[in-house]
Amino acid sequence: MSIIRNISCGLFLGLLYLTPLNATSPASEHITIQSERIVWKGDLDSMVKRRIVRVLLPYNKTLYFLDKDGQQRGLMYDMMIAFEQDLNKQNATKHLKIQFIFLPTPRDRLIPELLAGKGDIIAADLTVTTDRQKLIDFSIPLASGVKEVIVTSANGPKLNSLEDLSGKVVFVNPSTSYAESLKILSADLVKQKKAPIILKDAPGTFETEDVLEMANANLVQITASDLYLAKFWKAIFPNIQIQENLVLHKDGEIAFGFRKNSPELKKALDSFTEKNKIGSSFGNQKLQTYLKSVKWVKNATNPTDLKKFHTLTKVFQKYSDQYRIDWLLMTAQGYQESRLDQDKKSKVGAIGVMQIMPATGKELKVGDINNVDNNINAGIKYIRYLIEQYYSKEPMTDLNKVLFAFAAYNAGPSRIQQLRVEAEKRGLNPNIWFDNVERIAAERIGSETVQYVSNIYKYSVAYKLVMELPQKQ
């Protein structure tokens, strides 16, 4: 769920796929309404009269996100701005333009919100399925012949056929179509009297690019992706191995969604889509330039770093038990801070595994923080202090309390409190970090804190996989 750092040249992800669009409308002309959504239903002619079209779309690093300056970006954002421009050429007067409002929406709420009249178009990498067609209508395909393929890490096992997945661990979000395809394949393998595929669930907050990021860092060995998405991210995650010959599902179609009985909207969307379909070639150079400054996760499970992990396991367990915090999360923070290196010293004087400042160490009264045991004690004790001081009485899950404490550890508790207040004013949940307060953090303070929390969470998931591995194989 990490957000991309802003680059002043103002590159648009949509240009990578849709070079004819060149949609570069100023951010000030397009607003994001994240508070109360007015219920309204109608076809395009009524939208033109209202001069508002509401776009429902998921919030992620590919389709739609906000950068530090509040600029809206992403593939679907750029496409919808181009569609907005098309409609304005055909329908609007000089001073009364149609405005598109972008409404970030969780994936499981896209269709319900559309049907409830809280949005007009679903702009997502939404696959056309029989079940979905019973509920909503689709434009002509934005992309056809979409393949679901296996993707492996650089140190992943050699796979010559789908049958080689027998007995292997595959890491995917259980709500994706990839998981369904893998379950079908696994059942077929069992019928052949072969070992089933071991499906490991990625957290529901993980988008496809989050899992590909982990594969790039060798945190997971095998996953699955739409081929076009894997190719899109290959420019940023060069270590992923796209197994184009290992196809889980083929001939998928991705399209824009809208309410049934909307012939005018369908006609306009079909015309636009016909001119701007996703092609098979990708201009990745600009994407790589745009994203190169982001601090993606590292390989926390390489032999050297994994040895540190096992060496420090008992220390992290001891103090995490004492302060009632998940030890894998705390170990993950230690890796994010120092790669579990007690000898590390920062330019500003922070020391050791948890990068504790000497003054902070004294205040925490844990002893000499040059000692690794005391250093880890200090880091975990400070996280517990942040939880107790700011989040213990808030209606948050235990996980969110720790995530907010990590954010406060990185950006300062007062700053995070301000972001929570702003999130609530803008209709987001101030008690949930991912996809809620993290959006405001990305907009107000940039990618650092967002990526910091995201990395820690991914490391903790990777460590959990490491701890489970001996029992599974």
C-alpha cells in the first residue's frame, strides 16, 4: 500500500501506456471528494447537465495516487482526464466544463458503491466476469487477451511447467482472480495424485505491485500477476522473473464498468476506449525515472541478514513479550532502521539496530544503548510508549496501533496526529493507517513515512513466512 515520491518534471503513468492522450490538466482543476458521497443515478446526458462525473477507482501505485503536492496521478487518472477532455470538446461551453471527481474506493466496494449511486464509472483493472456482468455493464475491452502468469523471484525455483508448482509455496492476495486460478490448478494436481499448491495469503491491503515488490526483494519466491502488470513493473523491479510460459488463465478482458441502462455513457466510453486501448509495448524509461528514488524493500531473507534475524530472535521476543507487541513487527522495524546491524551509526548520531539517539536512550533508562540488548529494549519500549501515549484508548485494532506508532517513530507523533485529524475531515478513517491516513501522509509529507510503514509491514510478513517454512516443507 506505499506511495510514490513526487518528481518535479511531472511525468504521468498513463503516458507509458497511452502516448496519444497527453492529458496534463492542472491539479487545481480537479478535485478529490472523499467525504459524503451524494446518491444519484442517471445516464451521461444527466451527468452533462450536472457537469459532474464521479469516478470510482482503487488507490494504489499504478492506477491512482496522490503525490506530496497533492497532485493526482496514475494510469486510470490520466485516462479519465483524457475522457473528460473528450466530453468537454463535445458537450461543454467555454465557461461551463464537465468536471470529473475521483473517489478512491476499496476494491470490494467498487461495484456496491456504483450500484448505490455513489459513483458513475469504475476505472480499475476490472476483469469482465459472468458474475459481474449480472450486476453492471462494461465498455468494450480496454485490454483483451489478458493473461495471468506466474512470477518468481531471482532465487525462486526453476519451473518448467505449471505442474512444477506442486508442493510449492505461492504468495497471493486471496481476493484476487489469481488465487482462484491457483486453487483450480491445485485441485487438478491433487486429482493427478500430486501434492497441492501451498497458497499463502498476502494481507488484503496488498495490491499486485506490493507482492511483486516483495518478489523483487526475494522476500517471496513465487506469486502471480496479470502479464501486463508484471511487464509494467519489471522496469522498477528488475529482479522479478516473468514466467510467460506458465499461464494460469488467458483471454481475460479488462474494461470500464458502469450501471446498467446507461446507453449514452456506454456509447461515449466505447468510442474513447476504441481510440485508447492498452497496447502491448510499454514505455518504461519514464516510469523508471519517476520511481527510482523510492526506498523499496530490501532482501531481508538473504543468508547474511537472515543469520542476523535468527541471532536476535530471542532478544526481540523477550522485549516484545515484555511490552506486549508482536516480535516479528519489531524485528521488521529493526531491519528497516539498520538491517539489524548494531554497528550502524547515522549521520545525526543514532545508534544500533533500532537507531536510537543517545538522549532518547537515557530518557528510556534502559542502560548503554551501544549494547544490542539495551538498544532493542529501547526501541521496543519507545514504540510501547507511543502506543500508550497516543493510541491505546483509540478505537483501533492492535495492528493499527503499532502501525501508527511506527509512523510516529518516523515522522513525529504530533505530525501524525495532525494527519489523523485531516483524514477524518476528508471522510477517511483516522483509526486505520493503510488506504486512509497514509493517503494524507503521502500528500502532506511525501513518500518517506508511507514507505517506512509499508516496508516494515512487508518485512514482518516475510519473516512470518520464514518462521512457517520449516513446518511446511
